[in-house]
Amino acid sequence: MHISVSGKNMDTGTAFQSHAEDALNSVVGKYFDNAVSGNVTLEKADSGFRVKTRVALSRRIELEATGFAHEAHAALDAAIEHAEKRLRRHKRRLKNHRSAITEAEANEVFEVPMTVYAGVEQLDDFGMDEGPDDLPPVVAEMAYDIEMMTVEQAVMKLELSAHNMLMFRNSSHFGLNVVYRREDGSIGWVDPRGLRHMNG
């Protein structure tokens, strides 16, 4: 697996690069044989360092993990430990999970426009005022891929990522669903169409 190591406004050094490549290859290789690529980013954060790792386990599944410590190598070790916990849990789920969707459905991806608005705390940073009707200004416009999958697959994908929510098309009825991280650490599932069936 090819791994790129970089520093955000800083030099990582050859020792850190070697440590990152060896550690990430080792932990990913324990659970997946055909990972595509990996990326490790080191940055200064407050009184220490933050390391972010991202691994493409397949064309559609990515693993993200973050570590923080006062020393760069310790932050890397924390990120690797975090990644291994997610990989181990994901591998265990895969053994117990049987996909109920066809290959054609699995390859079906819907690209929809997504708009990102500035949060209230960001307005001063951007030198902006709120827009008309108190709508915050747009800071980014991009695309969001909505994939066809089962609820179990959506939960597994969310657990591997660093995101707080995932929108997907439920393969059982083709309606839009959302899984999201709750404040207590559990994962919630929103299925408006399923609720209509229950009430109907």
C-alpha cells in the first residue's frame, strides 16, 4: 500500500515518515490485504501535535483516525491505535454481515449538490455579515455522493469515518436515510419512509 506522509506548515522529518509508513502498513495489513492507499498528516495543535490518518480500504470505503499528544511520534501512535480499534470492529462486523444488495445496486451512486454555510462563530473569521433573512453566507459548494446500501453497511461506513452523519439510499425501499453520531457515542438512524410504512 502506498502511503504519503506530509506536514501541515512543518517538516515531518525522515524518522517520522518511516515510523508512519511502517506503523500504518502493519496495522492495516493485519485486517485487510488489498488496501489501496494511505495518507498521514502531521500538524501542530495547541501545546502538542495532531496526526490524522486516512486509508482507502477499497474504492468506496475509507478509514479515518486521529491522534493527539505532546510529542509527534506519540500522536502518531495514538492515531494508529485509534485506527486499529476501528479496523478490528469493522472486520468483526463484516464477518457477521451478509450483504442483501446486488452488485449493480452497490455500484449505483447518486451525486447531488451540497452547500456549506458559515457557522455563526466563523463569520468574524471570514469578515462576513449574515446574509438576507439571517441566512449565513455560503463558504463552499460541492457534490455529495449518495450510495445505495443497507443500514448495516451505512453504520459500518460511518464508524470508519471521521464524519458525524451519512446520508444514503436504503436498499430495502430506495428511500433516503441518515445515520448519525449521537452525543452519547451511539449511532442514530433516521428512516422517514420506514416510519410512514409503520404508521400506514
